[in-house]
Amino acid sequence: MTITGEIRSSKRRSGPPRLKITSLEVLCGILVLALLFQSRLVDLLDVPKLRTASTVFVAICVQALPFLVMGVLISGAIAAFVPASALRRLLPSKSALAVPVAGVAGVALPGCECASVPVARRLMQQGVAPAVALTFLLAAPAVNPIVLVATAVAFNDNPMMVVARFVGSLLTSVVMGWLWARFGKAEWIAERALARLQDNSGTPKWTVFAESARHDLVDAGGFLVMGGLFAAAFKTFVPVSWMATIGGQIVLGVVVMAFLALLLALCSEADAFVAAAFSTLPLLPRLVFLVVGPAVDVKLFALQAGTFGKSFALRFAPATFVVAILCAVVTGVVLL
């Protein structure tokens, strides 16, 4: 290549960066178009059912957002300032006793479903028995104070829903921990789950806090919006006769709400407000929705498969789904 050609090639490599359109630019463009065509959009969307759906959606998001933000801030603080070995030092040596202790520890160490998976992996790497780590994985996003307070606000006319959710979720985590201690096999967990994690000791703790909170907020906020949209559409467009049919057949209601929790993959800090929106359903199916959601959903299945391997996820997720439904039903029958 000639010197001139090398210079031209160097200029092309060192030239201005290519324009990259991200989701932020797309959002800004949509907002600008909405402002420019505001009057036409109002005429087009001025439909009673759409107005009702938008009201329900905004109400769900506005109610849930403060608890979501509080939850991700606490989760970020735990990731940055609480060492993973703190729980290990408090656990009994015997797995049968350590499992319920790990379940109760979820009250003191709150975190979202996404954050609990890497924490469970970290605990396993530090020598904690898999049954104990998996108990904490299920308990932390379901029985922490943020989730319970959000549930109390969403179901302010049914305070026993808070107690029932706590008992049902704690029972689910402990039963699954004992089942894994009895029947689980180490070879079901991928070797990469026991590999050393990236060392963040050189990263400033406030940086870890900010990045963890930002990641959890963006991730969980997206699922909140999806859940709010689905709940608003379901409440507005589904015929009342269908809801009456589901509400009148308790078994059908339990099955439907269990699969909705599985598919919607809501954040546990916000799912109570979505469940409260299904006001025509009895409390028992909605309790199943609240217990199943933080324990197993499509998002968690993907995270568990990526962290612990498909062999683990294909066994753990279906078992958790069945156990969560049974624990929620038993708890609801006794307490509600």
C-alpha cells in the first residue's frame, strides 16, 4: 500500500464516529412527534375504553413506582456495601436448620428477583450449601419489607393479604430448600455457577451502588410498564362475563392467575398493585399470583438457566411452580 493510501485509510479509521441510534433517541423522537401531532392524537384516542385503560395504567404505575425505586436502592446498597459472606457467617452448619434461617434472612436482605440469582451463586461459591442458597434466592424478593409494605398499600382493605403473602412465600422457599437438600444433585448445577466471579474490590462502592441500582431500575421498570399495560387492557377490554366466570370457579381462577404470574414476570415490588387491579377476582387467586410471581417466571427461568445451567432450570422451575401454587392455596384457605 502506498503512503497516500495509508494516510487515507488512517483518516477513515480516525474520522468522526458513525451515528448510532439508540432507544433514547427513538423515545425522544416519539415524544417530539406526539407533541407536534397532539391535537390529532387526542381526537384519535378519545375513546371511552382507551381513557379508562390509560387511567388504570397510570394509577398502577404511580402507586408502584415509589416502592420500586425504594427496592432497587436497597438492592444496590446490598450489592455495594453488604459482603456476600455476611449471610454465610450467620447460617447453622446443618442444611436442615440453615434452610429456614436463610428463608427468614430474606426479610433483612431484600432484593429483586434479578439480584437474588447472582447473590445465590455467590453464596454457593463461598461454600454455602446449594439448598440454603436457593432458599435465599426464593425468599429475598418475596418476604422483604418493601414488598410487604407495597402489598399493604395495594390491599389496604384486606390486611390479611400481607400475612398470607409472607407465609405463603416463606413456606415456598423453605419447602423448596428442603426438597433440594433431599433430592437435589450437585451435577445438575453447571460448573460455571461455581467459577470465581469478577472481583469488584477495586471498584468504588458508590459506583457499584449506582450501577446496580440503575440496572435494576431499568430492568424492573420495563416489566412494571408491561404489567401495567396488561392489567389495564385486561381490566378494560375483557368482558365482565369472563371475569365473573373466572371469579365463580376458584380452581380456574387459581390456574389462570398462576400462569399470568409466570408469563408477566413482574417485579415483586410492583406486582401487588397489578394483582389489586383484578378486583373482581377472589383473594385466593390473587394470592397465588403474588406467591408464584417472585418464585418462578419466564425471566427467572432464563436467568437461572444462564447462571446455573439448563439442567438445573428445567428441574427447579417446574418444581417451584407447583410448590408455590400449593403453598399459596394452603395459606389462602387457612388465612383468607
